[in-house]
Amino acid sequence: MLSKYHITTLGCQMNKNDSERIGGLLSGTGMEVADSANEADVLLINTCSVRQSAEDRVFGVVKNWQELRQRRPELIVCVTGCLPGRDKDGKLRKKFPGVDLFFPIDELNLLPKRLLSLNRDLFADNFDDHGDYLNVNPLRVNNISASITIQTGCDNFCTYCAVPYARGRERNRVVRDILEEIKQAAASGIKEVVLLGQVVNNFKIINQGNPFGDGFTALLREVNQIDGVERLHWTAADPQYFNDEQIEALKLSKQINYLHLPVQSGDNEILRKMNRKYTRESYIGLIKKIRVARPDIAIGTDLIVGFCGETDEQFNNTLDLYRQCDFDIAYQAKYSERAGTVAAKTFKDDVPREIKKQRWQAVQDLMEETAYRKNQKYVGRIVMVLVDKCEKNICSGNSSEMKLTQFPGELDLIGQIVPVKIDWADTWVLRGKVV
């Protein structure tokens, strides 16, 4: 009987894409995917380190797996991802007694050998050594949308952020490898491609003497020409790198009608303390230029409330920026101190938890009010929806504006892009009929 593995993934789209590569690597050895932890011989958790709550979840999962191992002593438990990535002194590793393998994701290519050192009977010793883990073909979890990592790590060192410590310095993939992965995905029937990077729009073409100007724009134009790809999306852009070429690329025929552009704060002093290299004025000006180029584009952002020393006035500046930019959605977080970051070393986390909670709710209320108002404009209009689910004759998927859309339909529509005329809109869902 073949050995089985089970992966639990926490965190962002890049973590999910990394887990697909873990799956591709282990499936390449002959192992099978287990539907649950109870059925697996190898358990892996791919961790996130953005907030303390994400790390706390890791301890809970590993504790449950240790209970499983009391009944099955041969079970192998592995921890990878951002948590081991930022464990430079071994202190985090000591918090996980009983974990067999604790390694950063860029050591993924070593996983098969390490597993065989623990159990020679897991699989045959005839697997490929891929070298760079990004060269591992991912085992995709769906055949509709493919996340493609084009860049990993970050050189910006925002003071609140653990990514440069967890994933290292910024590293760009070779264009040839990116395009080949996308072509393979398109050949398998995937309609949508999502390009991923910590600062995705700072992607640089590695070849010397690059004649293409802005490297990221050049890559977008190449992807736009690949047969089979019908929708192109990318996340997450950094405002400081957004230029006129990238704004023009928002008009590409396959580019979806949505842009995610994190701002984090609407106050200049807080932005300076965060080491975000733009001002509220330059960000608002950028949004205006983007809307001139593509007037009906939906825009989302990220916000951190309760950063070190944030006053009521500074938080109100964030609400004011939100109103001026008229975002469709925001992913807001209460500031969480991360050990080892500049903010943890330099500033005091002095905004009370209750104040953070109130500010989070204020953003939530403004977002829901804005989203409901903005969604009403879709009533009577046709949106293009990539269908990813059909249950009880109701299909759903995201429109080109990344709006959840529901309509009557059959299972054969899954994976198709269909025109839907909207006849009802609420805060987080549009409803209509296929036309």
C-alpha cells in the first residue's frame, strides 16, 4: 500500500501555492494525498507568521497531531513555511518538541531525503532533485484558477513585517520558467492566472541588458498572449513601484477589472514609522491616475489599525483616505507585534486592545457601507463570472471585479466564464441570471 501525506495550510495565496509544490514533490515520489490527518503517514503544516494569531494556530494543530501519534508512533510530523523561515536562532524550534522536521520552505527540495532518513519504507529512493523549490511542478487543488509565484522574499523591511526574515531577500524567477508553468496550467484547462509576489509589481527580468523597460509590465504582456489564459490577476502590488507603464497595463485584454493595492495607513507619520515609502497624498494621486486609465476598476486594499502610537486623529486620517479612494473592499488587521521586526525593537505597542478593536470595527462599518453603495451600480449590468461552484442548481464565482456572484445554473458551467445580468445586489454578493 502506498504511503500517504496530508498538508494543512495557513496564510496567504503564496503559502497555498507553496503547499501545491509540496504536494507536487511528494506525489512525484509516489506518495498519495490523504483526505484527512487520520489517514496519513506524513503530516505537514505550512505556516504563516504575519500575525500572532496565525502562529498560535500552529501550536494547536501540532498538539492535535501529537495526540494522533500516541496511537501511531510511526507518524511523521513536519512544520514548514514562514514560522521556521524566521527561526534564525533555534528558539522557535524548541517550542515544538516532538516535531520531526522543522524547515523553511526554500529547503523543500531536501524533504524527500529527510523523510527517508526517518522511514526508508515511505517511498522508493528514485525521486528527482529539483534544486530550487520553485522548479517543483505544483499539484494544483483546482482546475479553474492557478496561482503562479513569480517572486519571493522582500527587501523593503516595513517595520511591522516579518516577511523579509521569514522568506529572505527579494528573489525573482526566470521569465522562461514562469511562462512555461503558465502554459502548462493553461493546457490543463485553467482559465485564470494569478501572479504572486510579496512586491509583485517590482518584478525584475533577470537577463542582463533587459530591453523591455519595466520588467513586470513586460511579463504581463507576455502572459496576456498565452492561449487558454482568459483572466489575468496579480497580488500584491506596492504603491512605491507603481508606474505609468503598469497603469497602462491595466488595460490589457485579459486583465481583470480589479486591483489590490495595500496602503496600510492613511496618516503620513504612521506611514513613516511603518517604513512605507510613499505619502497619503501620493497614494491618493495614484488611485486617481488609475481610475483615469480604467474608470470602472474595483480597488481593494490592506489596512493596519492600532499601529504603535497611532492617535485618534491619525486613525481618522485613515478613514478619510478610505473615503477619498472609495475602496470596494479592505482587509484590515489589528496591529500585532512580531518578534525580531524593527517595530518590535523600536516602538512600543501602546494602543490598547479595546481601542484597536473599535478602530477595526469603524473600518468594517465604513467598508460595508461603501461596498453596499458601490454594488448597486451593477444592478441591470452584465458582469463576466468565472464559475467555481454549483450546488442545488445555484452557481457562483467571482466577477471580473472580484465580486461574488450567484445565479441559477448547472454543474457543467463550472470552469466556464459566463455573462450574468445582475438584478439584485447586497454588500458582499451580486445575484442575477445568465444571458
